[in-house]
Amino acid sequence: MTVGEGRGRDDEQVGEEDEEEEGRGGQQEAANYHFACKYCGIHDPAAVVQCLVCSKWFCNGRGNTSGAHIVNHLVRAKHKVRSDQG
């Protein structure tokens, strides 16, 4: 069997699972604020944006990821619409 053969997972599912794993550090904060970043838990209304496709909130910070959390989410989940908190 070659790499990736027979796994049956599409890119969107993989992206969502990765987000959940990376976002565990912010889960406690996210429980207190509905608009907290799903990756890191930042909950400053001036620093987060909402993905209008899945209604999740992300900040512009990088943390442990290669790019901003919102950009990382939009690329991985193939979503294209977002809105500012204010």
C-alpha cells in the first residue's frame, strides 16, 4: 500500500482534525468566550475574525503555525469568507 492509499479522508476533514488538535491550548479560553480563537484562545474582539462558512473564530497570530491562524484555517478548510468582530 502506498502513502495515502485507502485512508478515505478528504482534505477538509484532515484540516478540521488538525485545527482541533492544534487548538487544544485555547479550549479553556474558548469555553469562556464564543469569539475566542480556535487555535490559541485569544479573545480580544479587535484581534479576531469569524469564518462565515463554519462560524469559527480565529486571530491573526501565528503561534506554532506557519501562518496566521485565520489564514491557516481558510487554506486548510478551503473556506473563502470571513468577517471582523466589530
